[in-house]
Amino acid sequence: MSDIGRNAQDPVPTGLHILDNPDHPDVPKAATHPDAGDDALPVDEAGNVVPPAVPTEPRLQLPLDELLAKKLARGLVPVRIVGPRGSGKNFLIKYLCHRTNRGYVSVDCDEATHTEDLFGPLTPTEDGLIAPRNGPAKQALLNGSVLVLNEFPVMRAGAAMSLHRLLNEGKLLVKAHGELVEPHPSARIVITMNPPTREYRDSEPMNSATRGRFRALEQPYIQDVDEEVAKLDAQVNASHEVVDRGTLRKIVQFAHQTRHNESWPTLSTRNLTILCEHIEDGASPKAAVKNEVWAVAEPNQYPEDVYETLNDYL
């Protein structure tokens, strides 16, 4: 069911089944759970997981959580989510896995990512034989988890091409040793990447043969100020008030200004949670915002250009 964002008051059936085992180690858990691990989800005062802010997909004009759930309900249908840094791509996927009791396995790709890093190398056994060892991507597919490959286009072309048979036929051929892997029926694959804009000009273009195999969805920053304020408030003021609602609103309004000016450093939702942390540590709101603007500025950007406008807000 899709029951966040626009669908919060009127849940939409998506066909994505809720699985039976919420205690599986790979299922993302609330931060208060003793086995939460690195993929812990933030909770509010009542101990409930704070849902992500859900944007509307700009072209398909449907809530992104609904679209993603419907795509994943179709089986091993590869999905590509394109969005700027800190827009909540992984948070949305992680929350969906939490609500449906699905394993979540995230792999960060880079220029050094080889096929064996994803699917495992050949290694000697105690008996002196050579056998394949499961890499994180292969193990996720065997376990029936949702495999998330972050910054997919930057990995080596050979590693990306090794997924083609999986995307076409639903089976993975590990060419290094000829192993044919059949994923668990619940396995899913999602890739994330940044948009091809000025801010991410150093990102590698995605191979067109691979790109065409994915259902592409865009995750922009939240466009509604009040919605982002509400989500930020639920995260940063969960146990006690760190930043009052009025100040949060001014910070979010300023962040929206940075997202619409290509010559300014951009403050993402993630950056806003970090600057709220600085406020909790004792910094003034204006100083915290200035620090985060400086922290995210590119070499050709000058944070001082933004500070004058900040005076209009804080």
C-alpha cells in the first residue's frame, strides 16, 4: 500500500506484497530497535518511524512512492531513480522496504567497482578447490532483497554490462566462472543516480544500452515549503525541540532559494538536518546555515554571494 505523501489519508493499493518476516536482518528497522544497524530509520516522540517526504514525479504526475511500489510489484523490473544529492532517494526506498518487510541492500558504486565486487570473486576453499564467493549484490538477489546500486553510472562499463542478462531474462550470468544465478522471487533491483546538470557535470554518462532497460523515475527536491518543514520538524525535534517551527520555516525557505539559483551552493534536505545538528550543538541558526553553505560550495562558487540574501531570512 502507498500511504505516505499525497496518499496519507487515502492509501492506494499498489500490488506490492507485505512479506512475513519483519525481523530479517536486512529489513530496515526503527532507530529504537535493538537490531537497527546502519540502516536505522528516524523515529518521532511516540517511537514511530518518520515517513519520508514524497514528491510528485514531474512528468508522470503521481506520488513517487506509489509509482515505485507499483513498479516493484511487477517483479524483477529494474527501476532507475534520478535525483539531486540529499533529495531522499535512499530514504524512500528504505522506508518502502521497512513497511513491506523487504531486505534492503545498498551498494555504493565508484570508478573502481568491478564485476567481482558486486557478485563475488573466485576463492580457494579449505579443500584446496576454487569456488565462487557471494558478493553483496549476488547475495541480495539470492536472499530476495531489494538491491540498490548507488551512483550506478560511475562504475566500470563491464560491471554495468554484466547486469544485462539479469535485466533481460531475470537470471544473472557471472561470466568469470560461468555461474548462472536465479534470483529469489522477491528480489528487486533499483539504481540511483544524479541528474545530468551543472552541479553533477563530473558524473559519467550512463551507457544507452543499459539506460534503456530501466523504468526511469525522477525524485526532485520537495517543492512545498510547508511539507518540507513538517518532515524536518519530525526528524530534528523528535525527542526535544532543537529548532522552533518558525525558524525552521525560514531555513527551508532559504534552502529553496538556493535550489533555484544555479550559481549558488545548493542546500538539500540532508544538509538541513546537518545544520540543525549544528544548532543543537550551540550554533546560532544563521551561523549554522552559513557553515553548511560553505561546506557544500563547489570550487567555482563563493558562499559570500549567498550570505546577503540569508540576511533577509535570519
